[in-house]
Amino acid sequence: MYFSKHIRELIVIVLVIESSLCDMNEPRCYSRFDYEEKMLEKMVRTEIKMEELLGKLDALGKRQMHVETEVDSSVEDIHALEKRLTHAETEVDTSVKDSQVLKKRLTQLETELDNSTKEIHGLEKKHDIEKEKSVKAIHDLEERYNSLQTDLKKNENTTKSYFDVREKSLEVFDQRLDAISKNITEGMHQSPVAFFAILSTDLRTTSSFQTLVFTKVVTDVGGGYNPGTGVFTTPVDGLYVFSTSVMVNLSTSTTFAHIRIDKNGGKVAYLYANDSDGDFETVSGTIILSLKVGDNVKMLCDQSGRTIHEFSIFSGFRLE
């Protein structure tokens, strides 16, 4: 309506201006007839103009109505857009609030994640330490187990060897008992007593003060020497002569060896082997002892880790 009012005012102004222009351009008349003729012509032109203006006015009215319709539609669209904008602003405000809430929650989650990461790192470090301890403990247990297995095998071998030696010693002891019984029976005849024994293979000492057992008996008269224990037990009272020759394998780390002869557990003679060039060294000696029935004589090595060569010998006999 606002636009229609101004359009009408514009048309009236145009008509007034055009009418004025017509008056200004009015031709000069020389008679009444000429005047009326010219006025008639002018009226015709004015009517034509009016019709043209009315046509233009109708066109402008239609255009105005179309424009008003478009304006109304645009206004409705604007109202719709305003509503949508208001709704969008509300959604944006809600989204901003949600975003702030999510941002706050994200910050909390990041903090929790950092704490969880630190806790995981601590647990991983603790796990690594426990794992190292467990691996070390398992390794120690394996070493202990292997050591026990080795000791068990050694004990089994030692026990078997011990019982084999004991069995052999019993057999020899039976023989000695028979010989002693025979000597006692024939004591008045002064039966001879003598023995000679050697090593069947090299002997390596495994402990200090180890008895040297000469296992291979070459001569045994009177049954005094036991090849299972290396001990000579006196079967008849008398004066006895003992001789020995011991070859020791001395290296640069074991340059000496103490060989001794014991009577009833007491030392009676020492043989000292010493060599610094890592070669074999032989020591020998002869002693005379007065013995009673049941006295025992044996040879020992004071040090462990010494190798006695198989060429070593041990012998003894009773003087008539």
C-alpha cells in the first residue's frame, strides 16, 4: 500500500507537468475557428495521452500488485528466515553449551588418560623389575637344579664305587682272615709276611690327606695288605720294612706334593716332591717299624688335586 500511494502521486505530477507543457507549447491562433480547431486537436492528443497514461497506469498497477505479492512473499520468507535464524541461534547456543561441556569432559578424560598412562608406566616398570627377578630366580633355580643333578650323579657314582670297593674289601678281608688264621695257627713256625702293590692307573687326589690305594697287588704273602683300602694290617708281631716310590705329575700351578707314611693314624715319615718346571718328580723312601698284630700302615697325600702316576709302588715285608 505504501508503494501504491507514491506511484499515484507520481502519475498526477507527471500529468500536471505534461499539461503545463502543452500550455506552454500552445500555438498562436488567429481566429476563433482556428482556435477551436486547434483546441480540438489538442484535446484529441490529450485524450490519446490520457489513454496511454491510463494503460501505463494499469500496467504499473498490475506490476505494483505483482511487486506487492513478491514483497509479501519476501516478507513471509524473511519472517520464516528470522524464525529459522532464531532457531539456528538457539541450536548454536545449545551446541556451544554442549561443546563447552564436551570440552570440559575431554579435559577430564585427558587428565584421566595421563594418570592412567603414568599408572601403566609404573606397572610396566614394576612388571619389568618383577620379571627380571623371576628370570634371575628361575636361572638360579636351574643352576641349583643342575648342580643337584650333578651332585646326585656324583653321589650315585661314588656310592656305587664305595659299595664295589666295600664288596671287594670284604672279599680281600675274608682272604686276609684266612691268612691271619693260618698264620696264628702256624705262629710258631714264623710264616713269612710280604706284599708288593702298584697303581693300575693314574690316581688324582680329590681331598686333603687322601689315602693312596695301590689297587694292583703283585705279591701278597700273609694276607696283610688290603688293595681295596690301601692299608696294611699287621698279621704277626715283628720287625717290618716298608719301601715306596711315588711319581707325581707337577704343573706350574701345583709345584709340590707332600707324601707321608702313617702308622695307626700317626705320621712316621714324610716324602717331599718339589718341581717348578711342570715336569714329573719322583720321591722314594724306606722305613723300618716294629709292629704288633692289628697295627696298620698306609700312605697318604696331604694335598688335593695332585696326580700320582701309575708307575708308583708300595711294598713291605717282615724280617725273619
